[in-house]
Amino acid sequence: MLSLEGVALKKNLPVSELRFGMYIAELDRPWTETPFRFQGFVLSSERELETLQKYCKSVFVDAERSTTLTDAPRPGMQYFGKTVYPEKASVEQELGPARTAFTNSHALVQEALAKVRVGRTLDAERVRGAIHSLTESVLRNPNAMLLFSQLREKGEYTESHSLDVSIYMTAFGRFLQLEQTQIELLGYLGLLQDIGKVRLPKELLEKRGRLTAGEFARAKLHVNYSAEILRTTPGLPPELPGLAMRHHERHDGSGYPKRLRGSEIDMISAIAGIADTFDAMTVQRPYADAVAPSAAISSLYKSRDVLFDAGLIEQFIRFVGIFPVGSLVELNSGETGVVISQNPEQRLKPRVMVLRDAKGFELRPQKLLDLSSEPKATADEPYRILRTLERGRFPVTSEQLFMK
């Protein structure tokens, strides 16, 4: 934990000296005179910084709530890089390329698992091509790839999970403004960190109910198998085997295989653990039902500084949003739809494609709402999201979106 002894919790800084990760506690003018909807936030995007530069000359930074200190680099994990990725395509424009990249990557995962099951070697060149294609789409617009991956029909759990985790990790890396090489490494890791599960018995992987102590000990060996497979595959990033070994380590030392804790766990491995956990909770598994994204977010938040680094958890929650892309939602009008993209500065007000009216009938044409612009549900009340719905509450695919 960061010691703040002798450090003023709030410090007045010129806007020109701000850094990503600082918590903006107060402005040099009333909040109501600015576009910011919330009083207090962690500075995490170029858009937020540009808005501060436009409206303020100085702000008060709360060191205790920041992920970086104003006077010195924070010891331990540094969350944000320096690479800014502007959106180069809208969700509508990128959905087609995202679908192509995803489909090709899904075929690769199926092929890779089949090869490893019979003792053959991974095709590193094909893996590299798939990761590059996924990453390029995510860098253009992460919402399109997230939307497609969440709305597609899920197949066999291991292959679906690995691809979804890879997408979450690359998109989160973009959010953290990491370099493209780091983002691609996150993509490799998400895709391959569980490949060792092919060496486990199918009945163990598909068992319903709680594993016995012996079964759990055997299941944990998949990280060793993954590392061995990756280590013996020429052409893959050399860091992959070690990273795959660490994606089940936990902040409090309760993970495996080496019971690492705190700063012993690097950020890439920590991201892998968070994304792996979040995706697993939100999909149907042989031994557990899926929960709504909001419930998964709540569970992650409660695990901060226990299972995962608190600052990294907070940034992941900011990344996925209160209403993650692909979430089915019910509006205060009684209509239902799907979240198609985030509004980074107003996380409670994403863009929603309304698919069904209040009586449950499909809408043609569909209705696209940007909740940040406060469209009216009635003469007196703007649209707002009442709640998220369980995945599968009503059928929806990416092909149904943007239909006239």
C-alpha cells in the first residue's frame, strides 16, 4: 500500500502539470460551469484533459485517491502508458472488420486446440496474424469487437472463453494507453494462457458442482501445461510461458502455483487474472450459471486489494463501464436494448440500440439512443437505464443491429 504520511492529500496543480491517474477532486470554478457530470474523477483520457485545459487553469488533486503521486513516481504498479489511440472508425463502420477478424481468430483457436490435443505444435505465424488483426480492430474502435464477441452464439467454453478474454485484455490495454507491442502481448496471453487445459480430462473440465481437493489440484496443473506448450513453440513472444504461469496468482497470496502476492505479480499477469475472472462470471460454465455484468463488476470491486490490485480493479471497472458493451438493458420506458458503445466521460449514459418496445415486440426500424444527450422518454423525463438483464433474456446477434 502507498504511504501518504507527510503528504498533503489535496494539492493545487496547474492543468499543464496533470498526469493520467490523478484524482481531480476540485476545480478552480464551479463544476456546474463545466461539462463534467460528476464531481471528482480519475483523469484517464485525452478528452478529459482537453476539457480541463479549456475550462480551468488549475485543479486540486487528491493524492490518496490517485493512482499516481504528484511529487514522485508511485512505487509498485504504474497503470497508464503514454500512447493515445483516437477512434478511427465508428462502431457501425468497424463491426464488419471486427466480425472478420473474430471469425478468423475463432477458427485459429479451434485449429490450435485440435493440434495440441494430438501432440502437434502451434502455428506461431498464424497466431501472430490473428492477434495482429484483432489488435488493429480494437485500436480503431474497441466497442465493435467487444460488441461482436458478446453477442455471438457461444460455443465450447474453453475456446470461446480464450477469445473473449483476449479481446477484453487488448481493449483494456488500449484504455490504459499501453504501447501496441504490449497490447499485442496481452492478446497473445488471453488467447493462449489456458491452452494447457487440453491435457486435462474432459470429465474434469465439464464436471458439474464443486471439485474435490484432488480434482482441484489436478485442474491447477493447466498453468504448468500451458507454460510447457508455449515454451516449446518457436516464434511466440518469449515472455508468454512465464505470464501464463501467473494468471491465477492473487494479490493476497491465495493464488497458484507459487502463491505470489502484491508487487510480485506483474501488471500483465494481473490484467490477465482480472479479465479471465470477469468473463468467466458472465458466461454459462459447466459448473456455474452466468451472472449479469453488473453483478460481476460488484464482485470484482469487493475483491480489490484482496484478490487483485485495487487500482487496477478500479481502472478495469472504468474501462468496462457500469453498463458494459453488449449488455442487455431495460430502459425506464419499458423498452429493452443492447449497449453498443460507451461514453467515456459519462459512464452511466452509454449509447443504446433499442430492439424491443415496452410490450416486447421487435422494433423496425430500431432506435439508437445516445443517453449522454438526454433524449426524452416522455415529455418530462429523459431516457435512463433501469437495470441490466441476464445474458440470453432475449435473443440478439450483431447481425440484427443497425438494420433498417
